[in-house]
Amino acid sequence: MLKLPIYLDHNATTPCDPRVVEAMVPYFTNAFGNAASRNHPFGWQAEEAVDYAREQVAKLIGADPKEIIFTSGATEGDNLAIKGVYEMYASKGNHIITCNIEHKAVLDTCRHLEKEGAEVTYLDVKPNGLIDLAELEAAIKPTTILIAIMYANNEIGTVMPMREISAIARKHGVLVFTDGVQAVGKIPVDVNKDGIDLMAFTAHKMYGPKGVGALYVRRKNPRVKVTAQIDGGGHERGMRSGTLNVPGIVGFGKACEICLQEMESDAKRISQLRDKLENALLKVEESYLNGDKESRLPHVTNISFKYVEGEGLMMGFNKNIALSSGSACTSASLEPSYVLKALGLGDDLAHSSLRFGLGRFTTEEQIDYTIEHVTNTVNKLREMSPLWEMFKDGIDLNTIEWAHH
Amino acid sequence: MAYSEKVIDHYQNPKNVGTLDKSKNNVGTGLVGAPECGDVMRLQIEVDEATGIIRDAKFKTFGCGSAIASSSLATEWLKGKSVDEAVKIDNMTIVEELNLPPVKIHCSVLAEDAIKAAINDYRKKNGLEELQFEESPVH
């Protein structure tokens, strides 16, 4: 029996895996100690649990446990990495290179630093959502201290060419930071093979709890340091003070361990379901895939259904299917997705987009239901759409003088 | 965002979706909004020339649920009204009837604009002077 509602918004957050919750529970009650209490068994127990989790987390990304700084999540990690590098390497330069489809946690951090004297280059992406490597290299100057490019995009799932990016950065002696939130746990990420110096990621996008994440900070070749953004007791090698969220960290560790074991089989199964969904929805007339079809995450597809509006579309099934739209109406700003616009999509197509994010617990039955209901709603709304009628009558919508408001 | 019952009802069972023959002299058509803004409404009225009463109204809308509901409601209200009465339909009465939240008020403004545009189209076709309206403050 199909249980409703169906969750297809795994790029926003994922449910905790029951195995993760099970691992966490003792650390709320019996093993409640402060990991910084060095003088009694409660503290030792907590510290041991954190150390173990640090190993689990490090192993997933091919890092040394000492290179893992626990944070409250990826927004904090993004802030700590970018602001921390900017402050630490101020004597070397003030130029940061990023791109225009980064998460707001990166873009707004860069904007903040611009007010403090940083110079930031925002690279455009190509229509497929990937950056142009020649443009990246051309943007590097003697004052460049950091390249901040996301591993994978949250809206369209495209995976950036990290190895090529880091090779260019190495050549010019520039550090590489990546927001790894969407990629870690979903596809193989190895900080050494990928040449990453700093990487933020978070537990709740990989079947762990909310409120805990990590910043990877390279210790060798080169040794990277960041200036702390939260001062206090000097936890996490002085880079991030604050009592450690022991149950969260334990859950994060467990989530990483499960991802390491199951990533390959999960990705294979989920990408088959994603392809089934995508192929069916792209058969709908005037529907378009957004972002590169090859270099992308296994569990995401972003599709625009021309002549219907995303929020209106979601209203047709959002009681039963949970997903996201790039439509303006879902944001407070009434602006459509800046990511889709950066791909060169017209506002009309950006307004008409849906993001489907599949996950570990998505079933084929759920996908079949989604195909049917999304297709029906698109057809129903097109019957109601004046734009669809004009399109069918052969009227070029670009020739109409719209009353912009 | 949770929608009001009335918005959901209009969305699920929209009233008067369709197209009137715009070549007819007694049909007025208003097309407002823009695809880039995420809302386009087309609202049409058919006027009984003998009585000046709107005997039919149809809409098609590209937009969110609130935009669809606003235009569906507008067509309901237009039917049976005289053209002069129809001009007086105010967007705030649509907001109240549908319980639209502040972020959706622009949908009701668009519906009011569509009504006025349809009426002016009708007036123009029939050799009447187009009515002048104040710019809506929400735009």
C-alpha cells in the first residue's frame, strides 16, 4: 500500500536513518558527558564517542580525523572557511573567486567580506551549470587567496569538475574551498584525490541529524589554518569553540559510515528511479531538463514545464508529493531561482521548474505515482493557461507586449 | 504556505475556464501580467448589448493557486453585473473573500486589472472612450 505524502525533497533535508537514531540515543541520557571534561568517566566516554565519530566522518572523505572540525552545519562551515581564510591569509591577498550558482551561505558570506575590503569574482556558469575552467584560471591574480566552488549544486544537481579546479588552484598556489553539502555521502568525494583544502558538509543531507556538520581543514601539503569565528573554550583545535554536540556528532559519524558502505548500491538504485521519472516527465510536451545531464548527482532532476507556473503546479499535488520549485512564488522575494537564471533560462522557464530529489527510502511505487500525478497536473493547468493556448495557436509569446509589473 | 479553503476550492474546481470569441463586438478581452513575473491572466466578458449586462465571463491564468483563484472568483462576480457595476470591483474584496496573505495581494490586483482591461477593450470596440484608472499602488 502506497503511503502518502511522498517525500521527494532530499536536497532540502533527509530523514534520519533509523540506525543513526539508534546510535545517538544513549548519548542523550546515560552517556551525556561533556567531551571537554577531561577529569571523569562521563567526559572520557563522550570524548571517545566524538573521536570515533571523527574517524567515521574523516574516512568517508579520505581525510585524517585531525582535519575534521565539527560545526553546527554547512552554513557555519561555509562562513568559517571563507571568513576564516580571508582573515588568516590577509597578508597574502584579498581576492576570492566563487561562482554565481553557489548557495546563499557562500554568496552572502562573500558579500559580507566585500564590505570589509575583499575583492570577489563571481564566475558565470555555462548553460549546463558548470564553470568554464579557462575563465577560472584567467580570473586568478597575485592577490587571489581562495577559490570557493561548490562540489554539487543544490537545485540542479550538477557536479563541478573539482579535480580540474584544484589542479588550476595548485598551479597558482591558491587554496580551494568547496561546499560539499550535496555531494558528500552521495558520490565518492576524496579530499586528497580531489585536491580540496577546505570543505563544508552537513549530517542532515545524508540521513543524519540536523544541527551538526563539519569543516574539513587540510593539515598537510599545504597546512591550512582558519581564523576562528566563534571564540571561547578553544575546542576543535581552537578553530571552533563551543561544547560539542555529542549525540549529533555520534549520529553524523554513523550516517557517514552507512553512506560509505551503501553509497554505491544506493546511487545505482536511486539513479535508475530518477532516470525513470525523468524520462517519463520529459515525454510531456514542452518540458526541459535543467543542468548538465552527465556530470550530476544520481538522485536529482530539475525539469521545467513550459507555460505552467511552478507554485500553481505544486498546488495540484503538494498534499501528496513534497518537492521544490524554482518559481518566484515559493520565495519571499518573488524572484525566480537565481541558479536557473544563471543557466540563461528565461524567467518564464525558471518559474515553471520543479526539483525532484530522490533518496535512500524512495520506492518505485512512489515514482510511478509521481509520474502520473505531475503529468496530470501539468495537463490540467495547461488547459487553464493562456500562454499554452497562444503557443498552440502558433503565437510567438516574445512578440507580445506584456504589461510588466 | 497554507492556502485558504476557498483558494483550494477555486484551484481544484475553477469556474469559467475558457475562451470567448474575441472577434465579436460584444466581447471584451483583458490580458495582463507577464510570463517573466510568473503571472498572466486573460479575462473575457461577453456583454448583452440590449441590457448592458455581462452575460458570460471566462478566464485563463498562468500563475500560482492564488492567481487562478482570484481570476476564477472574478469571473463569478462579473456574470450578471452591468459593465458599470463591474468596473467597481475592488481587489481588496477579492483579498477578503479568498483570505489572501499579503504576499499574494498582487494576484488580486492583477484580477482587478484584468477586469478593467476587459471592460476597456469592450468600450473601445463599441466606440466608447476608454476609462482612465489610477495606477495600482502595489505594482
